[in-house]
Amino acid sequence: MITSTSNPQVKNLQQLMKKARARNTQDVFLAEGMKMFEEAPKERVNKVYLSKSLYEVKGDSFLKGLPMEILEDHVFASVSDTKTPQGILCVIRQFHYQAEDLLCREHPVLLLLEDLQDPGNVGTILRTAEGAGVSGVFLSRTSVDLYNPKTIRSTMGSVYRVPFFYTEELKDILPLFKERDIRTYAAHLQGKHSYDEEDYRTGCAFFIGNEGNGLSEELSSRADIKIRIPMYGKLESLNAAVAASILMYEACRQRR
């Protein structure tokens, strides 16, 4: 049992929790909570850390032989990203997709996220993408790290199942869409048509912009069509995750 926060493993977990560079160097990420453990692909789990309290209640038989360590409760709290830890933390090997992996379905539905900065937004988008049957999510390199613990938690396990790909410039992906007749739509205040007036039953991709600034002019100008989500009152825009969800589920509705 690990009883000190000075333990090298604990120090490493703290680095993995806080720093993307540490996660990328070791090619792993952290997933906390029982649901995230239960849904994790077991072949990708490097190690599981249990709090002493959880171990005393559940033992370790549910781990099915996975490598594990027990931490004193106060030590576990030092590596947890939540106020009320559930007592289980997994070190999991990162996923590595290629752009082509997101394009392998016939008539895919895709998302392009430009410079999104809120971990909760990106995690929620990934979670909703799974529910709406989206084929994959492209992110600009300037977007938040998807392996940020807050993002991972917000995905509620969808990070294990939804392909994603970071690219330096989202515009560099667009020729691949042209080759496959994937129509692109920019969610934009100046959109000529309402989002529900378009046909998304063939391959389509939605552009979603930064929470504060929206889509860049450079990217939005490259979309085949600009669409808008009608709003009442004095609102000028919707939360990025909400806007993305509306568009994804409209595509889902049309394909039922």
C-alpha cells in the first residue's frame, strides 16, 4: 500500500493529471471513477489505483487481474481531480487515429472543432457525438487537450469509442472531404438558411467555432454552406456544445 504523497508513482500521477506534456510523453491518460473503469478497453489499461476505502469494500476481484496499487485515502485524494473521489483511477494508453479512420463509413457525419477551449464543452460534444451516431471529430491543434481529465470525465466513456483526430489546420482536412463528396456546413450567425432546411442524409461535416469568437473567417469561408440556428430574445449565440448537439441530432433525425 502506498502511504505517502512523496511516492514516485503518486508524483507521476499528479504530473499526468496536470500536464499534457507528461501524458503525451508517456502516451497515456487518466480516467477516474467506476464508470470510466468499467467501460475502458481492458487491453489498454496499464494500471489501476484504488483507495484503501474502496478496496476494503470491494476487494480487487472486479479488476480481473489488472495491475493495481492501493493508496491511503489521503494519498488517493492528492491524485484525484474530483471533490468527492470514487476511489478508482486508471492509467490508460492513448488512442491514435488517422484522418482516414474517421472517413471510412459511407455517408459519414463529422464535426470540425476550431479552437475550442472549454474541457467540458469538448467532452460533452464527444459524448453527444456517440449518441447521435457521428462518425468522428476533427479538432484544431489549438483546441483543448482531449486527454485533459475534465474533458475525459465529461465524455462519460465516449472517448473510448468515438474516433478523433487533431490537425494543425482544419482547412488541410477539407480536400479529403471534397474527394468523398462530403458537404461542409458552418454554424454561422450570417447563415442564409436555417439548420433544419438542409439535407444531411449524405456525407456532411459541421464546423463549430471557439466559445468566445466563433468560427474564424478563414474556415467559415471555406464551408459549402453557412447555416444558422434561429434564436429568440437577445441571444447572439449558443454554447458551442449546445449548437453542435442541435446539428448532430438534426442529421440523426433525418437519417432515421
